Amino acid sequence: MSSVTLLPPVRTLTAEELMALPDDGISRELILGELREQPMTRRNWKHSGTEATIAKLLGVWLDEQPEPRGMVHSGEAGFRLLPDPETFVGIDVAYASAELVARRNPALPFYDGPPALAVEILSPSDQHGDVVEKIGLYLEVGAVAWLVDPDFQTVQIHRPGQEPETFNVLQELSGEPYLPGFRVPVARIFGP
């Protein structure tokens, strides 16, 4: 007679149920139907300054775009990337296209669809495998992802169907074609 080891059930939720959970210092995301929880990362000045600068630079770019415009969000903006299996993430900085903004449901506190651009800023507590998985999900749903490293002062751009490109403080970052006209010296992202 063989013995069977039962694994604990994987806790699954919808994005709506996840958003209804208390704000208790736990960071939660749904990755391919699986609830992922970890203690909230304590942000440092490198992370928060980089996040604020990127949001500002994208906001300046957005103000120069013709109507209709999308929206720039920061501070763990919520996006349901996939409805099945339910995949819901918080993104450091995101650009939601004009089309996504136009079809958003005002009753939901998150976007029901992927952003055009997802910016993930590395934190000391980030695990390599988790970052790789999240970048892979962005690419799968057609989003462009920037992986920003405040310590090495680099920006790695991931575009669907293309090899990643890495830019350093001696280079200029271009958003073409997904952010038409967006150009910025990488050094500006990381400040003085």
C-alpha cells in the first residue's frame, strides 16, 4: 500500500477579492491563479526617488501627446493582466494606454487589462525568479517592461518578441515606438 502526501491547497482569489483584503502590511499578487504574499518591502530613497522621477518624466512626455491620452500611475498601480488564470499585479510605475483608460470600469479600483508599459524598480528584497516571472507575464500579455536597477543605475527594456536591451547612465533611453517621442538620458532617471 502506497502512501499519498497531500499538499495544502493553493489559495486562489479573484482580483476583486484580493482588493477587498485588509491593508495589513502584506504585499499580495495573483500570479496565474496563485495568491503570492510577502511582507511589504520597506522602500528606500533610491527606490522611491527613482519611482518619482520616472513617473514625472513619463508625465511630462504624456502632457505633450495628442488627445486622447492614456494615464501614468505609480505606487503599485493595480492591473489584472489575465482573467484566466487570474493574474493581478501591482506595478511600480505604469502607463495605461488611452484605449485601456477609455474602457476601464469606474467601479473597479484597478485596470482590467495590461498596461502598455510596466516599470519594475528593483528592491533589495526582490527575488530573481519572481522578477523573471513577472517580466515574462508582461511580455506574454503584450506589454513592454522596464527593469530598473537603482544600484547599478541601469534600465533593461523588454519588448515582446525581442531580445532585452540594457542602458546605462552614459546612454539615452528611447521609448519608440510604444512611447512616441519619449527620449531621456538614463542619468536623469537616477538623479544627482
